[in-house]
Amino acid sequence: MVSAKSKASNKVIFVFLLIFAVAILYPLLFILNNSFKGKFFISSDPFSLPNGETFAGLTNYANGLMKTGLLNAIGWSFFITIVSVVFLVLFTSMTAYYVTRVKSVYSNALYYMFVFSMVVPFQMVMFTMTSLADRFHLRNPLGMCILYLGFDAGLSVFMFAGFVKSIPLEIEEAAMIDGCTPLQTFFGVVFPILKPTAITVAILDAMHVWNDFLLPYLVIGISTKYKTIPVVVQMLVGSNGNKDMGALMAMLVLSIIPIIIFYLTCQKYIIEGVVAGAVKG
Amino acid sequence: MEKTLKKYFLIFTLPTVIAFAFAFLIPFVQGVYLSFCKFTTVSNATWVGLKNYQDAFSGGQGFMSALGFTASFTVVSVITINLLAFTIALLLTRKIKGTNVFRTVFFMPNLIGGIVLGYTWQQMINAVLYKYETTIVANAKFGFWGLVLLMNWQMVGYMMIIYIAGLQNVPTELIEAAKIDGATPWQTLIKVKVPMVMSSITICMFLTLSNSFKLFDQNKALTDGAPMKKTQMLALNIYETFYGRTGYEGVGQAKAVVFFIIVVAIALVQLSFTRSKEVEQ
């Protein structure tokens, strides 16, 4: 069935896809390439590879790290992301279980408020949330994790609740008859079944928290040591008119590396998770 | 079982509910109230009725021009992203060599955060424009098409994955039958494949629509509204109204409420679209 004509057209398609792949990778290669050039050569000759004269070794990386404290920021980004995701998976799965299994005004009201919160844009609560966080001393990494638990609760509860509905009641009833408390039933029986959804929720929330700029920028601010990666990158560019482009390139590269590693190691889960989130949300 | 679980409502729901109250519920209610007030902090508000809303829409606030820019940006990026993503999804479902590698590469930009992405593209675009002795902030057209390019680069891979999932669910018998009936590849595409993936198309249209409409980080990083706020989108306009100068917090909050209402309207249209599809099937 495979004719010569379709073989030829497959070749054309392959070349087209290859060009597109290069277009996708090019911006990343561009900053990687320029991160190794002396800062004065970047604007004069941005597209060539570094040579003897323009090659700056790791100077840009050293300069950038000294100026920005990006390593600290990577640490805090990791801390806030991991703790927030643990909070979210643990607490919102419990809440979703409760609001699905218990039919009361309280649980109905909760469920609809969670769904409603998914639609509301951040700008709506930006100012008031920041001042509330100030009054209750949440302007620190742990406080950020609590805010993320609240802010991403909508999507997470919604995803978990959708899955809990499909679990047959008999399993839980059997556990209860055997004398399990609701907590034992949830963690012993229900949570293991929820694992695929837990992975999806963890990935979606991790991507949001890791990349989020405005919440940490407003709540933690720029004058503390708890800055996250996007805040540091914004400061490096936004603060001084006479910017060090070499350092900027190097810091952009360092900000992207953790994401690429994460992506290449958990690619399958990430793609599945993001698609599941898109289809349900 | 429901009765026993009901007694555990504190353990199951309290952590999420407290965080949700801090991050969303209280700020949301306060936000709606404050949009009718003049204030500089949450505690010194005085009621001014609809004045903030009048001010928001009056000239000099840039809200209407931001709305115009956001709307045209959204239309152009929704069309370009979906056309490109659908085309590539078609090509990748033809069993071409290297399909998996292409998928991996195309999806990757979706994971990188808006701030980091925005500065990466700013450096790239400026590197080209330096050759013509200009920069991206010199002309609003550069900013507009720069944003469209960036948004395409980031979202095409994501939408492509959703389209691929849809295309793979089209029964092969259907396509075979169309071929036997003498349909050209183009007819098969328009009359068989497109109607069969209508639900994926709806999902992708609304995902790109709401992501483009609510865009903030990329806009802030790429142009920050320059020149003369001409490339300022709604979310950035609201942010600038809050934090750009004091005395306009109420107007900012009123704009945020309007923004929220538009976003909810879009979501409701999406919901009715999805519902009507479900009835048909």
C-alpha cells in the first residue's frame, strides 16, 4: 500500500517537522550560546558562536550568581513547590472525599465555592489577599505554601472529587464494617486508589507554583531572602537600566535547567497529567 | 457510613477550608466591596458608590485601549495557535519516523514560566531588531507580534497533544470507508476527521482563549506595556493601576471586577458549548 508518492510526501513532512523542532529549540540554544560570551559582545554579534575573543567561559555565571543569589532562589523555589504540593495532595484529597461522600448543605456549598474559585482571575483578589497575608504574618515561605493550598484548592478538589465519585461505595463500607475509622478507611483504602489522580494534581500544582511570579512577588516581595526564581529574574532585568546581558543570559539558562531535567525524567506523567487537567478543567 | 464520616468534618475539611478562606474567600468578598470604595489600605475605605467604575472606563485610565489590545491579541493568537497545532497533530498521526521525539520537543516550552520565557524572547527579538537599530519597545507592532510569536511558541505543543489524542480516537474504519467511497484526503479531513474531533477543538479554543485573555507574566517581561502603554494587556493594566501610583486602588479593584465578569462570561459560554455537544452525542 505504501506508494512511492506517499514515501516522498513523508519525507517532506519530516523536513517540515524538523524545521519546526529547530524553531522550538532555537531560543533556548540562543541564550545558552550567548551565556558564554563576554557581555559587550552579545549585542554586537548575538547569533555567532563564541570564539577566542568573545568567549567568556563561566564569567557570566559567576557574575550573575553573585549579583542575584539565584542559587538561594532555586532552593526556596524547591522548598515552596514541594511543601505546597504535599499540602495540596494531602488536604484537598481529604476534602474532596468528604464533600463527595457526605451530602449536606455544608459540603455542597464548599464544592461549588471551590469550582467557582477556578474561574476567578488572580487580579480580582491580588490586593486584598496581599494585605490579608500581611496582617496574618503569612509573608514567608511557609505562609506562601498555605496561600497556594488555598489558591489551588479549587482545581485540586475538583479533580479528586471527579475520581472519588467513580469509586464503588462497597469497598469503603467493607472497611468500615471491619472497624476502620474514616481516617483509616481513607488512607488505607481510598487514597491508594486515588494515586493516578494524585500524580496529575501534583504535576499541575507543581508547574503552577514553580512558575508563578505575581504571588511571591507581591507577598514575599523583593527585599527578603526568600525570593523565588521568577522574582529574581524579574529583579535582574527590571531594577537597573544598564543591565548586564551576559549575566541575564546565564541566569535564564540556570532557571530553565531544573524544568528540563524534571520534564525529561517524568515526561510521560507530565504530558498525561496536563492533558487530563485541560480536559477536566 | 456517611454519619460517621460527617463527625470527622473538622479533620477532613478544616485545613483546606482555612487556607481557602485566606487565599480566596475573604479576599474575594473584600475585593467586591472595595470596588465601591476609595482606599489606600484595606482598613481605611470610604464608600463612593459607582465612582470607581466610572473612572475605570473614562479616558486616561488606558482600560479601554488595554481591552482593545487584549481582544485583538486574543483573536490572532487563538486562530494561529489552533491552526498550527492542528496541522502538526495531523502530521504527527501519520506514523512518521521520530514522532515521539518531535512530540517531546514541541511540548517542552509549555513548562517554562512566563517571566523566564518573556525575557528569553525579548533578548532574541532584540538581537534581530538591533540590526535595524531599533528594539521591541520602539513600536507597538513589534510588541504585538512578539507576543503572538511567544504565545504560539509556548502553546502550540500543548494544544497539539490534545488534538493528537482526539485524532487517535477517530475510528479507522470510518476513514477507510471514506477512502473506499472515493473521498479525497481533503474531503476526509473536513467531512470525517474535523467533525469527529469537535470536542478537542472546543477544549483547545477555550484554553487558548482564556490563557491569552488573562496573560500577565509574558506581557510584563516582554514589553511591560511599552511604548506608551500601547502593548499593555488588561491584567497588566489592572496591576499598574494598583501599584503604579497611590490613590487609584479603588479604580484598580473596579477594573478587576469588570475583568472577572468578562472571564466568567467566557467560561459560561464554554460551559453551554460543552453541554450542547454532550446532548448531540
